[in-house]
Amino acid sequence: MNNFAIETMLIILLVLFVLLVATQVWLWLRPFAYDLRLPIALKQSVRSLMTSLDQVKPQGVIEMRYADLFEQISLRKTPMPKKLELVKSLFDEVKTQPVPKGRDQHEQEIIAVSVHQFDALLSQASLSSRTLCYSNTGYFLSACGVWLCQILLAKEEEAIASVDEKNR
């Protein structure tokens, strides 16, 4: 092989390497770039909701009928707009349920405030907007919704057993 062919191959390989690195950097930075385009109030509301929900953990078990929905939300191949719609539909179904018993007054207040705050965020944000779907805030909003639904759905095992017996 002559020098021209070798140099051409090396240049092509170098260009391919640079393109791969640039693509990877874009994929890493894309959520942050989309996050910059969101309103600051929305980002702060989602982060404060995450902070308050971090103080409360689900206690008990969740009915089996919600397992498929939680699995679909957690799959990597589910597109983010679909995840946000699934979280919204699950939350709309669950938000009318009473705050689970067996929690102290402080946790019950946090849960009640979080339900209202998350409901306000869902009505405020456009769930199908590309900016929200591909930003870190969109992922955090989805995670808050799943966590809040798990808190509201978690019941003592005896309560679920009695519901199962009624359904039979």
C-alpha cells in the first residue's frame, strides 16, 4: 500500500472517531441543554417535590394489578412522552385514594401537600413537549409521580387480602 492510501484510511478513522465522541458528548449533554429551556419555576417545583417526597417511603405492599403498569413505566424502551402519560393516568386514578393509615401526622401532611403539588405540576406542564420529555426535569417529574403513586398504593398486607377476598 502506498502512503496516500494509508494516510486516507487514517484520516477516515480519525473523522469517525471524532464523530463518535461528538455524538456521545451530545447524548450526555442533551438532557442538560433541554433543561436550560424549561421555566425555572417548573424546575424548582419539581426539585422541591422530590425533596419533600424523599422524606416519605412506601410502607406495605401494592396490589398486583398495578404491576404491569409500573413495569411499563420503568422499561427503558418506553418513550418518555408515553411514560409521562402513563404516570399521569396512574396518578389520576390513585390521587382520590385516602392517605394510607399507619403514618405519623407529619408524613400524612407531606403526602397530602405532595399530591396537590404534583397535580398542579401536571396541569401546568405540557407533558408532550419535547423540551420536557428529554430534559432531566422530565425524568424527575416521572420519578416523583411513580414514587407518589407507590406511596398512595402501598397498603398493609391484611388490607389487600380483604380486597382480594371481596373481589372473588
